[in-house]
Amino acid sequence: EVGTVLFNQNLSCNRQVSEKKKLESPKFLKMPRILHTMLRVGNLERSVKFYTELLGMKVLRTTDRPEQKYSLTFVGYDDEDKSAVLELTYNYGVEQYEIGTAYGHVAIGVDDVASTCNEIKAKGGLVTREPGAVKGGQTVIAFVQDPDGYKIELIQRD
């Protein structure tokens, strides 16, 4: 038996088993991956400094659109074609956003959560949950907060 996936117009997925014919998956589904997460920031320079100097990311590209009244800076640990990155969006004249109750956090894997938190504190960053085991588990985590109030979870990757 060959498993095939058929897509209806609403892009919902239906599983069908067929012995006769294997349908090819739509091209856009061969290797989907997350490209970036966009965070609205109130001060682009301050946010870029946090993500580059405190979290060790690099600036990948920037775009300034004065006619549309916004600027973008993409930051990450690797090139956009290799890993997911953050898009920091500054809308001219907006200095603060309400994060809301739906936003959770961005997670970053690190070698040593405790030393990473110490480095972040030494550079003036805010650790909102000290390193320790996740509730009900053994994975070591911590939380830091960026200048706009977004939570960043640090997860120890052994």
C-alpha cells in the first residue's frame, strides 16, 4: 500500500491509501520550515543591541521604508536559508506595544543556561526566571526579557 495525501481547496489534509497510484505532494510541501518570527519593537537600535550583544545573534539584513513609515532588521544565529530568524519591525512613531495574553515566548537552545544568564545579567539584561528544571521535568531552562517585554526562553541543549 502506498500512502497519499490529497489536498482540497481549503488546504485541509485528507489521508487516503491507494495501491494503484502514488500522488506527488504539492511542491510547496516538500520541505516546509519556519522562516522567521516578527516582533514589533519600540526602538530598533535598542532591540538590535539586545539580540546581538546579549544573545549573540548577528544582523542579517535591514530594510528602511520611509514612505511606508517602517524599518526592519532581521537577526539570527545563521543565514536565513539555513535557520529561522527574527524580524524586528519598527513602525515610525510607535514606541510601545501591548504584548497581549496570546504571545508566549521565543525559545533559544544554549549550551549552558546558567552561564548564559550570567552573561546577559552582566551586560544589563533582565533574567525573569532563574535557571532551573522545567516544572515536572529535568530540562534546564530560564527566561529573559527583551527591551520591549518579549519573553525569551533559554533551553539547555546537552
